[in-house]
Amino acid sequence: MKKEDTYTIVKGVLDAYVTANHLRHTVEREHVLRLCCQADTPFSMDTIVELAQKEFISRSTVYNTIQLLLKAKIVHSLNKQYESRCKPQYEIVYNHNNHAQLICTKCGRVSEFKPKIAENVIISRKYSNFTPHHFSLYVYGECKICRRLVGKNIK
């Protein structure tokens, strides 16, 4: 799905959420949403803040908008279990792409990989009363860099 199509879909979701919750429709929220949709990889709050500041959107507006997008289930946190130990990263939920990610529980690094076997199993499996369109797979563990650091600290 094209980024512009994703933006159109999630903007509709945001508009419905804002209306249902009697919130204001603002240009700044739409701009932050567009920045989130343009990200090719999972993004951090700092990444969006840096991009938004070029458009004179404040850090607090970005933080509040990301929280709103989380509540509206437009974005989700990839490493929410580990937020106390690493910076959370986010991604748009409505991108309709099959993807799998390796998430380091020590440093929070997120990397993509192609899960061909899992994709074949999930897509080709017959589900009663359900037709899968896409999936997300998250594998939690330690990245190579963190494993090396632990090995150096032990010796």
C-alpha cells in the first residue's frame, strides 16, 4: 500500500476518533500523522519531534499527538514492555504489509526480516470464519551488539 493511501485511511480513523471524543481537529495533528505515515521504519518520538520542529510544531504537540494516535489505535509501541529500559519505537498499525521484526529487549533496536516460512503458514492456512489479509510478527531477544557487550562485561 502506498504511503499516501495509508495516510488517507488513518486520517479518516483519526477524524472519526477526534469527532467521537469531542476533540479539536488541528492542522498540527494531521501534520504529525503525515510524518508518522512517511516513516519507512519504526520511528521514535525524537525522530518525529525533529521533523516536526522544521514545521514549527512543538515537542509537546508531538508527544500529545502520538499519545492520541496510540489511544485511537492508529500507532502502537513496538517495545512497550521494555519502555523503562529503552526508548520506545512506534509504527503505523494500518499499513497492511506483512512484516516481522526483531526487537532487542536491552537497547530497543528494531530490525526487519522476511519471515517466508511464517508467511506461507499464516497466509495459506485455512481459518474458519476468517480471511487473513496481512500480519505482523515480533520476536523479542538480544541483538548481537548487546550480546557482545554482556560478554565483555563478564570477562
